[in-house]
Amino acid sequence: MKGLTDKKPAAALLVLMVATGVIPNMAKATVDAPTTTVGRGHHESIELDRETRLEFTAPDGWQRVDRASKDDVAYLRDGGIVRVSATKSIDHLPTAITRKVQSAALDGEHLHLEEQTRTTAHGFTGKYGVTANRNNSRQGRCALVGQDQFMIVVTSTADHGTPAHDITPLVDSLTVKATK
């Protein structure tokens, strides 16, 4: 089977995607995602299980994007993106971190972590590092930290040449709380 390595089949697929609205709808979903401006000191939460939730201080003044998943939340500002996502039922944090780095690479996101392990004041332990997409047009900082059976991934990216938002205050604010 030849696949889409030739120009004619690839062009035909592109025309078909544009004609059926696949590409315009994908672009519209990204551009038109409903947002809310985050106020100073706003606490965000992600449910971890029936008894616990992750709570953190959202980046002040950023636009919170409506959630595509109950396990993650994203914020936008001036071309920058901050994303917080939770992975549940982690048996071994170092293995979960390795798997996340590998799966991110398959999706075109490169996570380069420091050797040093850090621990936050609220007991989250993990690694910090840098992240970039496949062609380095977006780059920034990342943290993969965990506590108990949960791993939290925090990334902040911006266009190449633009500093990414500092994720340290957000990571330091991560707290596991009992669900009310």
C-alpha cells in the first residue's frame, strides 16, 4: 500500500478535509473556545477521586479555556499556554514520569527533565525541565510531580523567542484536599 506519500493523494485528502469542514472546524474550535479571565488568587480544582481533589492557584489575568477533559485545565494569554493535567492511579511515580515523557514525544512534545528531584511545601515530588514542540516553534517549562497515586503535569509554552510563564508559583500551590 502506497499511503499518502505522493502529492496527488495528499492534495486530494487536503481538499476533501477543507470541503467537508474538518480543517475549518478544527481551527474554529481552537479559536472560539469559550474563556474566562482568571482573577488574582483564583483557586482551581481538578477532582482526583471521590474523596480528594487537586487545588492550585491559577495564573492571574490569564484566560481560562473551557475544559475539554475533567482531568486538565488550560489558560491562554498573549500566545502563551499554561496547562495543568492530572493522571490518576499511578503505582510508581518515576515509571509514570518516564511513560509521560515517551508518550509526549510521540505527540511531538519534547520534555527534557532535570536530574534533580524536587519536593514542594505541600508534599509533591518530581522533576522540572524544559519543553518544546517538534520544530521548536513553541518552547517553555514543565514540571511532572506526584503525590500518593496521582501525577500532575504542568506545562507553560510560548512562541519561540518569547519567555514562557513561570510555573513555579503554580506548582508550589498544588495541594490535595478532601472533597466536601
